[in-house]
Amino acid sequence: MSETTVYEGLLVAWLLLAAATMLLLHRFTAPYGRHVRRGWGPALPDRIGWVAMESPAPLVFALLFALGRHRTSPASWAFFGMWEAHYLHRAWIYPWTRRSRSRPMPLVIAGLGFSFNLVNAYLNGRYLFSLSVGYPPTWLRDPRFLAGLALFLAGFAINRQADHILHRLRRPGENGYRIPQGGFYRWVSCPNYLGEIAEWTGWALATWSLPGLAFAVWTAANLVPRARAHHRWYREHFPDYPPERKALLPGLW
Ligand code: NDP
């Protein structure tokens, strides 16, 4: 069986699994962070869990770039830059900014995150740098690429600002929660998730590819239900929670 056949089968299964995950997570909140619960077996320190589960993304993607037959194309360099700008931070800088020491991450969550990043980086990197017919240099002026890049950069900025605001809410050693203020928190409870969804929707547009679309669907599958759970949690725990604040989409939901 050729790699292309295996790749196509995996991609279809991956899209179906994303849809199933979205349905599952509407009924069940993943047990990490404020939603951590007993009974999920052994756990890792939060930071170690984040480094372990995110590391395959920058490493596998970089390897596939280095080995890829399209590695010299300007579009490949642009995709490589976008991906690594997000994942070098997410895997190796972001975990050290989190102040979540009192809430270890269940090993099963770290394992699922690790597997997700491995498959997702393979599907995206292998397609972009080798299995696709390649992107001509003019792709960098194509409206799909430009709109996708703009959305990606806006999402990147919103996500980073939101995560930064959250991390400043706790002093070293504190474990409790406060109502976040400022930035996109004026309008929604989870701008970090809004930014992340915008980033990978922009990625899907900029790469105009099925693996890119699958990544955007997976991100929404994970984060839309989690935003709803966070929003409900804030309302239950803070009687003075701003009533006009929505869960994820300013003014809408
Ligand atoms: P959360 O918003 O749940 O938490 C982020 C950090 O901020 C945690 O350390 C958390 O502590 C702390 N925190 C959150 N709210 C408060 C508050 N009100 N007061 C004080 N501290 C607070 O985000 P996640 O951990 O779910 O996700 C982290 C990043 O990873 C985000 O940028 C997200 O977009 C991204 N992500 C991407 C996914 C994808 O599919 N692409 C999937 C999951 C996450 P504690 O842990 O103690 O709750």
C-alpha cells in the first residue's frame, strides 16, 4: 500500500474523529485545569504535561519540512514560519508561564494531546511539504493566503494577549480564580480560545487544504464546548460576573 493511500485513509478518519469529538465534548468536559476531577488515574505536573503533549507539533513539522520535496518554495517557508511561531511558544515557552501547580494534568489527557499533535503535525506537514503538488510563489499574493494570514495573525495576537492576562491574575503560589479584565475579556469569557480558533481557521484558509480544514475543525471541536463550560463555571462561581459578557463570540454567544 502506498503512503498516499494510507495518508488519505488517515485524513478521512481524522475528520470523522473530529466530528465525533465535538459531539462527545458537548456532553463531557475534558478533566484538566478548573474541570479536573478525581478518578482519572496518574497525573503529571501541569508544566511537564504541556511540554510533553505539545512538543511533537514543532518537532515533527520541522522534520517534515527539512525532508520535504517542496522545502525551498517561498510558500513552504511561510507555512513553516506560521506554524513554528505558534508552536515554539506553545510547547516550550507557554508552559512555564502557567501558574497551575496545584492542578496536575491526568496522564490520559497528556497522552491524548501528544497523539493529537503527532497525527496533526504529520497530516499538515506531509501534505504541505511533500504530498501536495506544491504552491507556486504567486500563492503568497492569492487572496485566500492573504485573508488566511491576516486571520491567523489576528488570532495569534488575541490568544497571546488573553493568555497573558490570565497568567497575571495569580501571584506565585496562588491557586484561586479571579474575573479576568481587559483586552477581549471585555466581551467574552474565553478570548484565548477565540484567538486559537481564529488562528487555525486562518491556517485552513491560507493553506486551502483538507488537513488544514481538519485542524480548524478539531480546534473548534475542543474549544467551543470548553468555552461554554468555562463561561457557565464563571457564572456559577462569581455572582458579580459581567452579565453582558458572552462565552466566545462578542455580542453573540
Ligand atoms: P484556560 O483558560 O483554562 O487556562 C489557562 C491558564 O490560566 C491556566 O494556567 C489556568 O489555571 C489559568 N486561569 C484560567 N482562568 C483563570 C482565572 N479566572 N483566574 C486565574 N487563573 C486562571 O486554558 P487552557 O489551559 O484550556 O488552554 C491553554 C492554551 O492552550 C490556550 O491558549 C488554548 O487556546 C490552547 N489550547 C488549544 C487547543 C487546541 O485544540 N488547539 C486545546 C486546548 C488548549 P488552571 O489550570 O488552574 O485552571
